[in-house]
Amino acid sequence: MKDGKTKIRRFSTFRIAEHWMIILSSVVLFATGLCQRFWHVDSAQWFILKMGGIDNVRLVHRYMGLFFTFEILLHVGVAVGGVASRKWESSMFITREDLVASIHNIRYYFGLENHAARCDRYDYMEKFEYWTILIGGFLMIVSGAVLWLPTMVTRILPGEIIPAAKVLHSNEALLIFLINAIWHIYNSIFSPDVFPLDTSIFTGYISRDRMMREHPLELARIEGVEPNVLLGDGPPGVEEKAADSGTG
Amino acid sequence: MKRWFAVIAFLLLAAGFPAAGHAKDDVDLSIESIKCLQCHGKKGIAYKFQNEESVEAYVNPAKYRLSVHSVLSCSRCHTDFSTDHHPSRNFRNKAQYRVRSSAVCRGCHTPDQIKSKSVHADLLTKEREGASPVCTDCHDAHSVTPVAGGRIIRSETEYCMKCHRQKMTMTCRNGDKISLNVSYSFSEGNAHDKLRCSDCHYGFSSDEHPKRNFRSRRDYTIASSESCRRCHFDKYTKTLDSVHNTILSQGNLNAPVCNDCHGSHQIPHMSRGVKGRVLTTHKCRKCHEEVFAVYAKSVHGSALFNEQNTDVPICIDCHTAHDIENPLTLEYHERIPQICGNCHANPAVVSKYGLSTEVLNAYLTDFHGVTLGLYRKQREQLYKPARPIAVCTDCHGTHNIMSSVSSDPANVKANLLKRCQKCHKDTNENFPNAWLSHYKPSLSKFPLIFIVSTAYKIFIPIMGLGLLLQIFLHIWRYAVNR
């Protein structure tokens, strides 16, 4: 058996850069957006005043929204180009296996299965997060543009679209924020499997042990062996997990 | 000392002759006087001057008997006349005659005696300047009574009213005449009926009557209003912050002062009833006639004047009564939603008219309302100039507010578009529909917004709880496996 500490390349430099850009735009957009949604809260007002007023906040929010739009378009462009040129497998698409894996994991949590679901390059939780944020990102871009340019929009669409866009923008932002704050932060920081930080998106590498535990089907493909052979008789032990936590 | 002696003598006299007026009935007139009254005691007798003016030569015998001069015979004043001699006189006009008659009074009443009454000070000064004060302007020639008119003066007010119920004027330096005649009422309707004259006219009393010299009638009014602060200091300090005081201090003397709105001697009690409220609007109307005309036609004004409705706002409800702010400032503009909200967010006021109390909240939580609130904070804390944001009056009007129920919707929309275009250039008729007209989205009103909002209200908590449950189960499984 190969050494569990062996590092396996998981993310390219482009993906690492993309993640940094998303961190930057998310932090700025959430800070300047949530203070507008919760304007009546004292801390929100403190932040707005520290930013030099609501006009500055809106300006920063809108231009960071433009940057976010660029990121999303770049991401989708690269993804479509990559998949279309058959260089990449469409590993992020949701399949029937994801549904099976999610049910399997719930059963595993309740002790009805003796091992966690065995996933490929991206597990169903990562896919859920990715798609909610990608689709949410599109909704935010479209509704944000409507709110930025209401005069232009109402030349072709009814006026009601403006308050509708506001409700959508505000709620979708909250939804994405909650997914990030609860789910993503837990999975990449507080989860016992990765605590204190899952560094793979920053370094680009992941340990073979974590690959074995979280993405065994991908590991088997990388190493050119059958998953059953790779996994042996049983699933990766919990003891292994604890020993390996935090290596990313 | 001399004065005290006079007062004591007067009191003794008053005590000794409680019904002095009646005692006078028994006065025996001189034979000469009786003889004169045989002709002059008949009505209709008159004397004609060269300029065709005439003066009545009739003397009321009853009044003459009561007068302080009844003890004198006629010839003491009419020196050229006697029972045997009745010369023919020839005066150019009445004025000449009156001046001449006054000179007769001065034969007995010396300047020192006249000067002893402070009320005469002004007249004596005028006389030194060449004018000819006429005694009979105030003291009737044949019915002149003692100062108290034979009665005991019970109060300072009565004392002052002795003269000030007469028609007399004061002349300002610019020639303006100020009437000093006071139509004073002791009725309970007068808020100041318990006050003495000198409470307001400080410096004046039965002993003191200083001479005042004003440039104009307006100067006098403004100076008089200063008296009010002695009692109404809270209101006075408020007026110092008012736009009226600002323009007054900038030199516009037409700016209203206390007296202009409250009057001077007949000050009614404050009335919160419909009568008082109507009266208040009319006070403002004195200067703001155009605004009044517009207000009277508005939904508020017509309800006040036609229906005697006391729920509708009058001028002072929005502009306040004393610390009236310049309504064109940004600070005032920012406060308008709260001003309107005083009634429109108060169920006790508007619910009975079928109006929603949610209108204020709907505005304050919408884009404009939020921006307005933040701009105010910025201005206060960052001293940052803010842009004016559309408030209630921008869409509904100010003094010309019409009923939103009875207004033509097309008209309302057209007005709204005009207002939107002031800030949002090049907008078309779709744009005003972005404002939900204070309505809360529902399936019947703005269903798209209602559906989007409801969907998120359901989805966000479910998703949040689902994710938390996943996390909990994951940690639990980890702990169990361990």
C-alpha cells in the first residue's frame, strides 16, 4: 500500500486563483450587501458610516459585482471550453449516484451502513454547494443588474420587475451566505476530518489518505486499479481519519 | 409727600362720600349758570364758524350739575360773557375755537398741576414743540368729572381704562398713528383677564407713564411682543429658533411676532376644538394667503372647513406653532415621513377612514426610505451633504394633498412619473410601477414579488436546518466511531 501521506494534485493553479478571487469578491459583496439588507442594525450602520456613507457602499458593491460577474463568466467559459474540447470530464454534473450516495450517507450516520458513501472527484455535498452558488451567482448577477439599471430595464419590462429583483437579490444573497457560513465553513474548517483547515484549495494538493476516504473512486482511477481492490475488504477506518485530519 | 397727602385726602373723601355722584345732585348752581342754562340747556342750539363748521352750544344740565366745575359760574371760563353781556364771537374754524377754549383751562390749571399726571407728559412736550394740545379732547368741557369720575378706582386696569377707553392715538416718527384705545374685556374668554396692564406694559403704572417714541407702528408691535417672554419664556425661546425670527433678524420687519398671531388685549384661550383650529389656519392665512387657498381645497383643508373634522392637520401640526422651521431645508425634508406618520401611522387617527397605518413602514423599509434614513445619519455624523430623496410630499403634494381614494389613478400615475423623472432621467411610464404604492405584496397585489418572497421564506429555513442537521449527524457519527 502506498504511503497515506503522499500528496496528490487535486487543484490546478487556475482553480486556486479562482478560489482566491471568489474569497475576495464574496467577502466584499457580503460585507457591502448584508449591511444594506440589515441597514437597521447598529453594526450595519456603523459599517456604512465607516465606509463613508451608503453611496460608497453601493459603489463598491456594484463594481465588486462586476468583478464577480467576470469570475463567473470566466469560470463557465473555461468549464464549457474544457468539457467541449473533451479534455475534461464533466465531473461536477449531478448524477443518479449522488442521490444514492446522499441516502447512503444518511443511513451511515444513523448506523444503518457500515461505511460512508464512496464518491468520485466531487461528492454530492460539494456538488450541492457548487451548484447552489453557481446558480445563485447567476441570479445575483441578473437581479443586481436590474437594480443597478432600473431605468433601462423598465424600458422593456414592467416596473414590478424592480421590487421583484430586490426581493430575489436580497433573499438569494442570504441563502448563499448561509450555505457559505454554515456548510462551506464547517466542511473546510470545523469538520473533524479537516480541522483546523482544509488546505487543498490553497496548496493544490491532498493527501492520499483523504483521497482514499473521500474520493476513493477517483483515487482508484488515478492509480489504475479497481475500486474494490483499492479499498480492500472494508471501508477506510475512522481511526485513520482522525490520524489524518488537517493534512488537506 | 405731596402725592401721599393727595392719596390720603382722596381716600378720606371717598370714605366720607361713598355716593359722591348722588350727593352732587343737590349742588346749587349759581344764578348766572341757571340763567345761561335757560338757553344753553335746550337741545338744538349751535354756533356756526366762518368755514361752515359748527359746534353744539348745548350744555347738558344734569351732567353739568355732576361735573367738577358745577361750582363755578359760566363766566369763570367764558370770561367775556355775563348775564348782561353776550358778545358776538367770530372764529375761522372749529380748530381755532378749540385751541382758544383750552387756553381758558390753563387759567386755573397751572403747568405744574398738569405735569403732576404722567399721562400729560407727552402733551406738554408736544406743546413745547409748538403743538397745541386741546384739553377737551379728553376732558369734556361741561361734564368734566374728578379723575376718578366720582367713583373709587378698584384696580390698575380700571385706572388705565379711564383714559384708554377713549379714542386716542400715538403718532410715530414716520407719521404712523397707533390707536391707544383698548377694547378690553373682562370676560372669561380673555386668557389674560387676571393680568394687570403693567404686567405687560412694564414701566407703566398709576404713577409712571413714560413717554415712548417709536419709529413706526411696526416697530411698536415688535417691541410690544417682547413683553410676552416674561411669562411665556418657553414659547419665546422656541420662537428664537423659528424661520420667522430668522427673517426678522435679517431685517424683514413683516415677519410675524407674538402679537400678530395672538393679538394683544383680546387674547382668547387656546382651543383644540374645530373653532380654534380653523382660527389658527386663518392666523397663518394673514401672510400665507396663497398657501391657505391651496390647503383649503386639499383633502385635509376641505375636511376641516366643510366637515369640521379635527383629525386633519392644520398648519401648526406640520410646521409647529413657535419653532417653525424653514420647510425648504434638507433637515425638514428628511423629517417629512415622520411628520406625516404622526397621523398616518396612528391607528387612532386614520383607521376610521379606512386608511392603512402601514404606509409609513412601507416607505421607510423601501429603497427611498432606507436611503433617506442613512443619509440623515451620514449628515449628522459625517457632516456629509446628502441629496434630497423623494418623501411623502414629493408624490402626494404638500398643501394640495388630494384623497388617494377619489383621485383618478391615471392622473396619480402621471404625477408620479413626473416626480420620478426629476431624479431618474429618461424613465418611461413603466418605471413608477417599481414603487408598490405602499401595498404589501400578496397573491392579488404584486403576486410575482409575493411568490418570490414566500418561496425564500420557506426555502431558507428548511435549507439552513437541513445543513445544520447534516453537520450534527456528521459530528455524531464521528464521535460514535471514535
